[in-house]
Amino acid sequence: MRICVGHITAHCCKCGCEDFQPPAGESTPAHELLCFNCGARVGRRALLAQIADETVKRAQAFIELSKMARRQPRKR
């Protein structure tokens, strides 16, 4: 399973894989997931926080580009 919001997908911090699975025998919904590639345990909350951090990072970059574009004189 992939944890994503819009075009932003969470990934394993150890190997970068974007696919996760619940631990075997775990009742749904699992609060922890395992990386499908390396087996690292990660909490759902941590994956959602990762997506939130990336969202903020992209928003800040967009704001900076917008500010730079406003500072440049327009060609006529």
C-alpha cells in the first residue's frame, strides 16, 4: 500500500521505497507498517508527518519563486 496525499507519497527513510504493508497478523487498521522492500517498521503518523513536511517545503519554494517573479520588471 502507498500512503499519499495528492501527488506527494511517503517513502521509507532507510531505502526510499514507497510501498508498505501491515505486519503479519496485525488487525486493521495497523498503526505501524513495514517497508515492503527492507522491512523497516514505521508508524502511520510518521508517514503522514513526512507528507506534511514535504507539503510545507513545496509551498515555501512556490512562495519564494512567486516573490522572485514579482521583483523582476515586466517586459512590454
